[in-house]
Amino acid sequence: MNFNETIGSLQERAERMIDGRMREIDRLIDLNQWKVIRAFQKHKVSDYHFAGSTGYGYNDRGREVLDLVYADAFGAEAALVRPHFVSGTHTIGTALFGVLRPGDRMVSITGKPYDTLHKVIGKPGDGKGSLQDFGIEYDEVPLLPDGSPDYPAIERSITASTKLVAIQRSRGYSWRPSFTVEQIGEMVRFVKEIKPDVLVFVDNCYGEFTELKEPTEVGVDLMAGSLIKNPGGGIAPTGGYIAGKSEYVELAAYRLTAPGIGGEVGAMLGTTRAMFQGLFLAPHLVGQAVKGSVFAAALFEQLGFESHPRWSDPRTDLIQAIRFTSAEHLIAFVQGIQQAAAVDSHVVPEPWDMPGYENPVIMAAGTFIQGGSLELSADAPIREPYIAYMQGGLTYSHCKLGVLTALQNMADRGLLLLNIT
């Protein structure tokens, strides 16, 4: 690829800056990879577990062992891993509907959830089958200006009818820090002291294998995520997982299928091998994506753009937010990411009214798995402040290519002045 000479110099400087962080990430990859392999070994995974099932899927030993491997890898009592979950939103919705009942109260203690969950929560009497339509009360506690939990307000929000406290690990479409597993553990301890029987749920999307522990290892009762994000390893063609305490995973399974059926049936239709292999690869590929985010932050910080997190900050998810000064900057960046794709590089993304989102959204997603955000992608709502959210990258090399191409695209349009001081 031919890049402006100044862009080449910026690349070299960024790579020198982040050399130490790259070695730290390599160590994280090793430890998480070994943890996953130990889970495979404990449950004696063999090639016959990869066979598909049809119809009811009775006695699908591969499906059963996959659940056990996930539970062990995540330090949970049980897990439900299925291709029948169509997205992270569907998986989270299944978990919430599984454990909540009319008259229960749910409180989000990390502010407003990700955009696609707004319709799942809904409004009382909306007729859409949302949580509030079914008589489940909802409240949320805004974060403090620095992005930290407002503990006094959280304490006031937890009442006798509060059944579930929800935490979103990742930033979503907001300019705030994502929450580390340690911080999530602090939140769990705080709310359990107020109401010991409250159920703590975590939206774990984008967070798996970015740290040495998962939320279920610090007291979280239930969590959910998508297989076209981190744990699918860029191979799982669809699906999601729910993990946590056995009683709550079972209730979620009843919601996915039907009471009395739960996780005992469900044909895997040839997806089992990809789910096992994707989980095996996930620690390494997540590490590649994290490296790409660190590189992106270091590159754009040199040009005076704000990044969140900064290149030197700790990481707890895949998402790299970069703040621009106009919609033109934002669109040029996202379109540049698309230009660097191996798939659909010729496609030019434009903002559009995407279902589930409140503003027009532009998305770069030249992926092998449609919407696969462990693969290099970027998206942004077209609203102030103009923030691009980049995530993924199956290889560090592709991450670098994407970021450099985006920068070159912005320069070609006269949207920035390249210089080195």
C-alpha cells in the first residue's frame, strides 16, 4: 500500500511508543489461551463432539460439552451456547426475560444501555412485548461526569422490589471508560451489601478475553454475549452465550425454547465445530484486535485527536473511540476502514436509519461473518460529538492497514494537515 510519507513516519513513531504494551498483550494472550485449552482438556473434547444434529437434537453430546467448556473458561457454574441466538441483543433479552417476572424491578446502574436494548426495555403498555410492556419496572442510574458509578444514587435506587441490577461492561455509543472486571466486582459487592438477594447481570459484549478474569469470576450472577464478537473467534457463523449460576442459566434456557424443554434440545445444524474452534482461537484473535486498538489510539493521538481509551490506558474491551470535529471527518474515517477490508472493499458505506438505533448510523464492516465485530469494523451514530467506534481485527496487520487507510482517506479529502513535530 502506498501511504503519504508523513503517515509512514507516524506509523513508525506509534509502533515505537507502544512496543512495551504489545509485549503485555502477548502475555495476556498466552494466559487466556492456556485457560481455554485446560477447559477443553478437562472435558475431553474429541472430534466426535463436532458432529452436527438435526430435528430435536436429543443427546447432542457436542452441544452439552460445549456448554461445559464455556462454563469452565468463564469461571461459571453453567453456560448456554447456541446458534439460535441471532445477536447479542437477542441473547441479552433472552437472559433478562428468563429471570424477570411481572412486578419485578430492573435497574441499570451504568447509565443508559446500548441503543439496541432501548426497545427491549420499552415502555409500559407499548404493545411490543418489551420488558415494561410485561409489567417489569425499569430505572437507570446515570454515571458521574467522570464515567464512574454514582454509588449514593445506586443505593437509593435499590428498593424491595428490585430483582435485577444490570451492568454494561463496554462503553457502547458513549464517551466513557469501559468497566474493568475489578470495577464490576466492586459494584457487585456494593449492591449485594444493600440487597443480598439481588441478581447482578452483565452485558459482556466486546469484553471476553481482554483481561485474565471474566465478570462471573467476581460475583456476577449472569452474563451474556455474542459469538460474532470475541468468543466466536471470527469463525462461529452466528450465536450467543449465557453464563452464570445454574439456576439462572436454566431459566434463560426456558425462555430460549420453552418451560420444561430448556437446553435439553436444539439441533446444532453443523455449527458445533466452528463454535469449539472459535473459542479455541478467541484469546489470540482478541489479543490481535486489542493491539490494533492500541495502535489506532497512538496514531491519532499524535495528530491531536482525542482517543478513549488512550494508547497507554488499561483495556477491558475491544472498542477504540476516537473523537472528530465534524461529520465529514467521521464519515471519511469509517469509509477508510471499509476500503482496507478483504471483503467488500469496493463498497462505500453511507449513514442510514438502521433498525434499533435512534440516529442515522454509518458502519464499515467488510467481514467474512456478517456483522462480525471481532473482525475489523467501525461504526458511529451521526450526532454530536462526532465519535467513531472502531473494534476488532483478526490480525494486527489488518488493523494497521485499516487505520492507516482511514488516515490517508482523510488526508486525501483535505480534512487534516499532516505534520510531525
